[in-house]
Amino acid sequence: MSNFWPYFWPAIALGFLSGLAAGLVGFRSKARRTPALAVGAFAALVLAGLWHGPLGGAERLRTHAERMAREALDYYEMPGVTAHLHRGPLTRHLVLSGKADDFQTSELQRLMSQVPGVSRATWSSNDAGIPLIAEGAGAALLGFLAGLFAAYLMDLRRRHNAQWSW
């Protein structure tokens, strides 16, 4: 199972809802457009941050990915190797550590990169990658833009129907 649904989908949905609300308010008049869109984008980012931290989206992703990595290591009978997601800030970079020979290190790196929710796996924690909160904020902004587009289409329909006064 991909981690798109458990982590990124709520961030996209929250961004979509804030974009839809901001668009419905902002597209009514030009004077309110810029403040409404700015407040909507800010709300999308705040909601993505709330989903990431206090609502536990990042913790669920971390727990799921590390559990899947541990199960894979147990399946391949590698009890001396540990795997955890890079923290400070949390990323989807899986850091492996423990005893393994040259073949095992390269093969485990390849296999652990295929764990759902992991962007890549390495034996060093030097290059952390993109923080998960930044990925969540990007997903929320994409949802925000989709919500704006939906609000724009609704406003076009409202304007078109306004010409009829039967």
C-alpha cells in the first residue's frame, strides 16, 4: 500500500477545501480577491501543518514505514540491521545501520528503497532530503490550486446563469 492515501490525501483534501472556500469568496469581487486568496493559501499551509504534527499524520507514516522495514529485515533474516526514517526534520529517507557485508549493504539499500513511504534508503544520514512537512505543504498547495480551479468553474457557471432573468 502506498503512503499517498494515509499521509498526502488528507493534506490535499484540506488544501482543496480551503482553496474552494477562498475561491468562492475571492471570485465574487475584485476588491476581496487578493486577501481571500492569501488567507486561503495560509489556511491550507496551517491545516497541512496541523495534519503533519498535532493530528499525527507524520507519526503514522513514520510508524508504518519503520514497521514495514523491520518486517522486511526480519523476512531476510537480518536481525543485526536496524532501519529508521531520518529525523530532525523528519524525511522519507530510510537510514540503515548495523553489520552487513558488501553484497548485503547494496542489496538491502535497494530493497529498503521499495518499502512504501520511503523515498530512498542509505547507510549514512548525511543527506537528509526534503522534510516531510515541506512535502505535505506542497501537497496542500496543489490541493489549494485544484480548489481554486473548482471555485473558478463554479463562478463561471454563476456568471453565465446570471444573464437569464426569466
